[in-house]
Amino acid sequence: MTMAGVSEPGVVARRGRPSAESTRQRMASLLEIARQMFVTRGYRATTMDDVAAAAGVTKRTLYAWHQDKESLFRACILLGAARFPQLAPGAVLHAHDLQATLEHYVLGLHAELTRPDSYGMGTLFLREAAEFPELAASVQRGHLDFMIGPLAAFLRRHGLEDHNSVEQSMLFVSMALSPLHNAMLVGMALPGAAETQAHAKRCVRIFLRGAPRN
């Protein structure tokens, strides 16, 4: 006879299946590890075997979650894209609140995209996109679905974007992220906090009211 909760000698207790929450946490942890490996090693040098080993999962498990390296890279891109700031839906804002909201949005974009892992994923894409053109679809999906699409919907409610168009939204984002593009493409220094705040104000003012005239 055995005591409750104590196995008989020689009997191996069965391990239950991991809970859905445990699996979700393992998948999230794996993506963070894979994202960092892509940043530090590059796309070419990162292998599925190395990711599985670093994350402490079997290759079988990794391939069950992500069928190949391209799909793993896509999941890593979307992980960062999901952290983009979101403009809350609701009533149309007054001019002052609209300006403040858009300024806060620009600051949020800069905060996310200058994180080491996000900035690193961006520079990885610029560096290796010519060799691996399939990466573009993942980056474009994150950009359009998590940034441009939601922004266009917000701007439309305020009469700042045409129906079935994202042109104004694309122009606004290009202007908002110009300091990051300058850093990535031509080697200029990333702006500090005060410079970023000044840029956000200037960017939103120009977008809403046009460039000041002398």
C-alpha cells in the first residue's frame, strides 16, 4: 500500500501534457531567443538547430511551431510589430487633442523601433534583403498590418486620409521615422530624447497644417 502522492518503488510517474499557458510561454520565449539570434548572427547564420538548442526545445517541437526558418523570421517580425503603439478608436478628437495624440504616437514608434532588438531586425533586413528577397513579405506585413493600416483608419475618422487609401498615412510615417531612416541608411546618429520630442512636434505640425512660411 502506498501513501497518497507517493509512487511505488520502481514506478515512474507520468508527466502530464504541458498546459496551454505553459506552451504559450515557451513559444513566446523561443521567439524572443530567435529574434536575438537573428539580430546578433544575421539571417543566413541563424539555423533552426541552433534556435532549438538555445530555446531548450526539440527540433521536432520547433518545426511543429514554425515550419521553416522563413516562417520563424516572420513570427519574430510580427512579435515586434505587435508592440507598435496603437491609436485608440473612438470619437473624433478636437484639434489640440489630435495633435497631442499624434505626437505621442510618433514618440511611441521611436521608442519601439530604437529598441536594440527592433533596430537590429531593421538593419538585418537592409543588410540581407538582397540575398533573401523572401524576407520582404514578412517585413511589409508587419509594416502594413500593424502600423499603416491602423493609422489610416484613425486618420480617416479625422478626415486626414482618403477612403480606401493609405497614401497620407505612408507619408506621415515616412516623415515620423525619418531620423531612424537617416541613421540606418546614411549613418547619421539617432536623436536623443529631446531631439525626438522636437521632431515629433514638428512632424505633426507639418502634417496637420503644412510647413511654416517666412
